[in-house]
Amino acid sequence: MDHFSTTEAAVTALRAIAAEYAREIDVTHDIGADQTSRRSAAGVGVTTDPDGSLPHEAFVEFGGVPRVSVRLYPEDDALIEVEGVECPDIARDDVPAFLRSVFGDLAYVRGRRFPPGYFLVVPLPGDRTHKEWMPMVNLSPWLSSRVR
């Protein structure tokens, strides 16, 4: 597994995945403590963290189906949204594997009778999975086609 020490390194890997799966990609960069989403209390005109570093956050949208977006945070984690299902706290190093599972048709939806609902299950390397609960009303056509 690769280690992405910077947001830009992770964005480069996501561009390669977009090319691998023939998907359009749109990237928006937010640089500076006054621009990143988790540092709204940075103050007016403050762009650096207390240690002098310049935080870098990126928002990536992939074209096609399923609809996927990724928000890469400066703290080495990411929020991935697949067809409206938010998957928070994904380690930045796991993002490429997560996307390959989704784009490579390895991700699936598992139903549960009580309480009623579904889980989006995304296999990750090392016999790990990411499971995200979603209510029954959230099933898009893509998600419905992946129910097991």
C-alpha cells in the first residue's frame, strides 16, 4: 500500500485511478487555514497553522456512475461519498483501494431486516472492509443493483 504524505500526492493517485477507469475528474483545491473546511475558526487573514504550515484540502468529483466524490483533509483522512452515502474517516492511504473496489464492482450492499436498512460494504486490502449504514430510502439504481 502506498503512503500519501501530502494531499497533492493523494490527488495525483486519484487522477491515475480516473485514467485507469476512464472517468472524468474535477479537482478543487483549498489551501490555507482560512480556506479549509475544518479550520473555520482560524480567524480573519490567518492562512497558516500554529506550526507555520499551510494546510491543503482537496475536493475531487468523478464523472460517471456511480457518483463518487472525495474530500481529502490535511489530517490524513478523507470523506468519500458514493451515490449519496457518506463514508467518513477513511485513511488517506486507503482512498485509492476504496475507489478501486467501488469502480471495480467489488463493493456491494447488504440488507438487514431489523432494524430495516442497508450497509454499503467496501472491501479493502488486508481482509478489511468499510461498512456504512444507510436507510432504505437512499437506494439509488446503482446501489439497488449491488444488493446481496
